[in-house]
Amino acid sequence: MTAMKSFSAGNAAATSFLAKPKILVSILNWNSAAKTLHCLSSIQNEQAITGSVADVSVRVLDNGSRSEDRAALQASLSAFVTLQCLPVNLSFTGGHNLAITSAIADNYDFIWLINNNAEVVPGTLLKLVNEI
């Protein structure tokens, strides 16, 4: 079965079985709150850009960071981010596998794994949604 979709920034109407896909953005943090917060600021802009064509949720999984790093994250996260604190470092694959399992259980259509040292270029998520 092939699905045809049509999304655009100016036309929020979608032609597809996934008219407004549910997307989870997953970011791991391990003792690098400053990098993670910088990454999150670029993703917050993506939520505003794609809001009319996708339901975007952001989850940061803290991979067993030091307490001061975790506290810095908790103090600075905006309301659009869910923080999940893991007691130990599950590594890249373990942390993201946990996010993927959770996304499947919560009926997300897609999951976007982003390194915490990345800066998302404005419009990137919209381009990805347009290709779905």
C-alpha cells in the first residue's frame, strides 16, 4: 500500500491516512545539559513551524547524569519538553530504544532521534513531514 501525502507551510490540509502525524523527538543527555538546552532551543522553533501539519512532542532522556547536570536540565527546560531521568547510563542505543518502545506504546507515528549536540536548521522537520 502506498500513501500519498501533501503538506506545505501555507496549506495545512493533508491528503493521507496520517492527516496530522504524531511525532516524538527523542534527545539523550549525559552530563551535557548546556548542549542539550541549545539543541532544544532549535527544536522549539521546529514545533512552531510544523504545528499545523504535525503533532510534535519532545522528550529528553537523561542517561544517568551527575545530579548537578540533571538539576541544570530540570531548572531550564521549557513546558514543551518532557524529561525522563534514568538512574544509569543505558548508552545511545539503550536510551533511544527506551524512547522508541515508549513511542510505540503511546501510538506515535514517527520518532526523530537527535543528538544533543545538534542544532536543527529551521524548517528541517517540516521538510521531513513533507516527505512522509
